[in-house]
Amino acid sequence: MSDVLDRLYEIIIDRVNKKPQGSYTVELLDKGKEYIARKVGEEAVETIVASLSEGRERFISESADLIYHLWVLMSVEGVRPEELYEELRRRMK
Ligand SMILES: N=c1c2ncn([C@@H]3O[C@H](COP(=O)(O)OP(=O)(O)OP(=O)(O)O)[C@@H](O)[C@H]3O)c2ncn1[C@@H]1O[C@H](COP(=O)(O)O)[C@@H](O)[C@H]1O
């Protein structure tokens, strides 16, 4: 799990550094933090709707969209996945 999330973050950072054409991540980054933060909210709502009325497959798909957009926002915040894992570890009972 964290392996996939770590790789996703590294790809996002690569897009930040190289800004290749046709990259959706670069498109998001160009639109700025406020836009990306709003996208996280939008994807969260889509995840809720999927959970309540659209079935398991849509829930998985929307959850993945949510995590991807959250990861892009984390890159803007300069927060690495390890810091998030650490916070989750700290809460473990
Ligand atoms: N995991 C994802 C991922 N999940 C979702 N999305 C995109 O997120 C968008 C979400 O769809 P929406 O309908 O909400 O948004 P939209 O209508 O396309 O865009 P808006 O106009 O609403 O902003 C879609 O365009 C998806 O393609 C993703 N785009 C990229 N990745 C990962 O990011 C990496 C880099 O991608 P690029 O930056 O495109 O090279 C890829 O290798 C993937 O691993």
C-alpha cells in the first residue's frame, strides 16, 4: 500500500520538476493551491456520493481520485508521505 503511494508521490514530484506537456498534474499545479484544495473537496464529495448510492466500483475509483488529488496538494504543501505515515503511526493504539 505505502509502496504504491510512495511511487505516486515520486511521480508527482517528477512532474513538478520536469513539467512535461500533457501532464494532468502539471495542469493542476499551474492552476494553484486554491484550485487543488477545492479539487480535494470535490473528490471527497464524489467519494461520499459513490459510497451512498453508486456502488463498490465507483467508490474505489472515487477514493483513488481523492487520494491522488490529496497527494498533489501534499506536494504543494511540501509534506512527504512519510510524515503522514508517521502521524498515523503516532495515533496507533
Ligand atoms: N492517479 C492519478 C489520477 N487519478 C485521477 N486523475 C485525473 O484526475 C481527473 C479527475 O477527474 P475530474 O472529472 O474530477 O476532473 P476533470 O474534469 O478531468 O478536470 P477539472 O477540469 O474538473 O479539473 C481525471 O482527469 C483523471 O485522469 C489522475 N491523474 C494522474 N494520476 C497519477 O499521476 C501520474 C502523473 O500523471 P500525469 O501528470 O497526467 O502525467 C500518473 O502516472 C498517475 O499515476
